Amino acid sequence: MQIPLLDLKAQYALIKDEIDAAVHRVLESCHFILGPEGRALEEEMASFCETQYAIGVANGTDALTLALLALNIRPGDEVITTPYTFFATAETVAQLGAVPVFVDIDPVTLNLDLNHIKIKITARTKAIIPVHIFGQMLDVERLTEVADRYEISILEDAAQAVGARYRGRRAGSLGHAGTLSFFPTKNLGAYGDAGMVVTNDARIAEVVRRLRFHGCDKKYYHDDIGYNSRLDEIQAAILRVKLRYLEQWNEARRVKAARYDLLLADAAGRGDIVLPGRDPEAESVYHLYVVRSRRREEIMKALAGAGIGSAVYYPVPLHLQKAFEYLGMKPGSLPVAEGASEEAFALPCYPELTDEQQERVVEIVEKALYGVI
Ligand SMILES: *Cc1c(COP(=O)(O)O)cnc(C)c1O
């Protein structure tokens, strides 16, 4: 039984008719860039994210770049963020000439540790980027209390958390702006690249809208040096179909995650597996189901041998990436993130995963840990 880490083919099979019709509709219209599908998606996403505005862009990385620009991040500014995330979170900061300041993570949730933020704030700190890692939000309201005192902006990197909630409020709706990625493997995935900025701030929305289209409000009149970063109509049409399923899919992921927790309880009780840590106020969308084990290599090898996908998130924390060598951070400087990088890995967890497949995954995990069972 082959069990991939994520089964996009199974998903497509379930919605093929609707997707094909949506793509066909765009092909017939021959309106490919900035048209009715994109506008409709923006309205539907703003409503879904419970924000005033949503602006489609080319990918989640550009969403970060354009949002940072709209927050007036300039060369030399400092931006506090987590080292335990996908590279783009800090890459975009550096790309603008600003300085990523990495703060260690919480050992339970693996999100930015809010207790360590204050001591990293300097006169140059302009923004904080919390990342809702693996689909579980952190407490942005609590972060806002600190940030407001120093007039620091909050940009939520919600690439992995579309639809997630914290005390009932949606990912992306609590900071000054939030960014989403529709990379194909994300919970709401396009069939190519796409991303979005969500915000309740009319000025941020306006700046992002202008920057994504060559700094231009009126065709051939350019007020800013901008970018070409648009979400195209085919992707928008596909995303509109998938958005209608998202709540149901996210709920299915939560059900699978809860089932893994039960199936893995024995291994967890023996201390060989650490289950994903929960914040009781957060409703996760389980972009990934990530466990920890000191015996990660053995387990992953056994899973691969049985045709089961698993993957390490993330093998190298950002402060130890070669690209960030110039920041001068040494191994041992952010021990919690480094520990997670050594032990964490994701198991298959997606709406289409069957009970039988899930049992098989756990059977192989236990076989790797305890021999024949
Ligand atoms: C996927 C991801 C991004 C980048 O999104 P792209 O659409 O691939 O550019 C940024 N931040 C996080 C946390 C991500 O997971």
C-alpha cells in the first residue's frame, strides 16, 4: 500500500468535473490576468478570512514582500521572526535590505516564543512576523500588546494556516496584514503558484494592489516602482472551486490528526514519540501533522521502505542557513528551534487519507521502534 505524504491526485479525482469546468470557463473567456475570477476570489477570501480586504498576488513569497513594503520596511530596519519556518519568511526581509532578527520558539507549539520577543526589540525594530507553523496559530492578541507599546507592525505569515482560528478569530485577520500561500501543497492549493495579502487596513490594501501591478493605479501612469506579481485567472477559478471545500477539508484534517494522537498514544506514552503540541485556544488546520522523535531516522527509513511518505520540517533552522551566515549566529544560540530541527518530521495527514492507511502508517512507526508487533 503506497501512502504519499500528500495525495493531490486523490483530491483532484473528487473535484475533477468542477475544476475542469472552471478552467474551461477561463479558457473560453480568454481573460487571463486581473479579471472577474480574481476579483471574485478576492471577495470570497476576504469574507472567509474575516478581513476587509484581500489582494491576490503571484505567490506567498511576493505576498510577504509586498506586505513588508506596504508596512514601510526599509533597508536597515529590523524584523523579528522565527527561525523555524520556510525560508521565504526571512528571505523577503533580507531581500528588502532589512535585518531578520531570529527569536527562539516555544517547545510545545513550535511557534515564536512570545516570552523572548521583548529583549530583542531595539529602536530599529519595525515589524514582527509570527508564522502560524503547521497550521496552528499563535496568540497574536498577546503579541499585539507588546508590539503596540513600541509601535511595531505585525505581519502574520499565514501561509500554512488558511482557515485556522485563535479564540475564534481567523489567521491573517489579527495583525496589520496577513499573507497566504496557495502553493499546490498548502491547505488551499492552486495548480501552480498563487498567494494573497489580507488586511483590514485600507492603505495597506491600496499599496499592495498598486505594487503588484507595476506601481500603477491607472494604466500607463506609474506612481511607484512596483512589481509584476498578479494571481492569474486560471488559478483564481481553481481556487474558487477549492475554497468551497476548505472548511470541510480542514475539519477532516483535524479528525485525522486526533486519530493519529490516539493511535500513537502508546509510543507517546513510552516517550519515543512526541505528539504535536497544542495551544488550547487554537483551532489548527493541520497543514502538516508533525511529531518528534529522537529515533527519527530509523522511523523515516522504515516508512520509506513500506512505501509511505514522510518528510523533515525543517532540517536547518534559518539562523544556521548558509545564506544567513552573515548574521553571525552560532549553533546553540536558538536551542529549541535547533532541537526541533533534529527531531521533527511529518506523517501523511490529509482529508483523503483512509482509516486503513492511517493504521498502516502507525503500524510501521511502531515496527521501527519496537520490532515485530
Ligand atoms: C509556503 C510558504 C511561504 C511561501 O509561499 P510560496 O507561495 O511558496 O511563495 C512562506 N511562508 C511559509 C511559512 C510557507 O509555508
